[in-house]
Amino acid sequence: MPKEVRPGTGEQAKQYALAQLRQAIARGEMAPAQRLVENELAEQFGVTRASIRAALIDLEAQGLVERIRNRGSRVRVVTVEEAVAITECRMVLEGLCAAKAATLASDGQLAELTELGTAMTKAVADGEPMTYSELNQQLHARVREFSGQRTAEDLLERLNAQLVRHRFQLALRPGRPQRSLNEHLAMIETIRARDPQAAEQAARAHLTSVIEALRD
């Protein structure tokens, strides 16, 4: 990225560092328990150490980073129990978004969901779990977007960022993509049918399945 869009100080610098760190954690580029060294991050992102420190404080409040006494900051390790609790919250919010999307999505948006379902089916058939995982995240993001429920969308983005490690582990578990695919196709079908109650039930059923898989 061009250096001129990397402000070195002030609130803009903090927000830039915050966005970059959140993205790196969400993509799994920074692994759970990885140390976050302020000097190194400041050099990497072209901002001051104070900006990094302020960004890490915000990330700690969001549950993505934890401070270890006398050892600095690291990417927070989310236990299975915490992942289940987060997914239980997701179940309510994703169900709401699916119901709203069934009511509010345009015909073009419904077509986009159908295309994602087709691509997910191909990824499973081709044995490409990581491609499937990426499409999975795209599908959920589109449903949230099409719902028009911005509060739920913001909350889900914060919750989902904490589940990176568990999401990758589930994606690579033998047989999981095949089961997950059917659940996602049911979500797409009920949204396309413009049946909000069925769409909410399909979303909840999928996340119930995710909780069962986390506990296995």
C-alpha cells in the first residue's frame, strides 16, 4: 500500500493500525497466542508505537487481543467453551439476519446467494475445503448485508473475528464441509423462498450443527 495512505500519528494512525491488525487476525495471518510486539508492528504498518498501543487496547476490548503480565500483548486464545458461547450468540443474530434477508433481499441479491451455493457445492465436490471455507464466510457476510440489520451485522463481525482458529479446524475436519454444505443450501433455499421463519430456523439449525462439531 502506498506510504502516503499510512498516517504516522494521531487518531487516523490508530484507526489504520486497528484495521490492519483486525484484518490480519480475522484472516488467520496472526495465530492465537502469537506475541504482538509494538516496535515490530509500528515498523510494519508505518505508524508510531503509541498508535499501535492504542489499537491493541481497542482490540483487547473487542476480545481479539489479551495482555499477559510482564509479557505484553498476544492474539487471544479462544477455548472451545468460549467458542461455543460465541456461536450460541451468533445463532440468535444469524437467525435474525436470515429472516430479514428473506424479506428484504432483492431478486439480484437472491441470485447472488444462489451463485454462492453453486460455488460451494463445486468446492466440496472438488475436495477444496479452504475454498469452501472462504465461500462459507462470503455467504454469511452477504446474508448479513442483505438483511439490512446493521447492528446485528456489526456484532457478528466482532464475534466471528474471535473464531478464526476454530473455523479453520472445522473446515479441515473430514466430512464436515459435506454436512455444512447441505445446511447452507437450506439457508439459501429458504431465503430465496422469502420465508423468514424457515430462513431463521435454517440458520439456527446450521449453527446448532457448528456447536455440535465444536464439542466433538
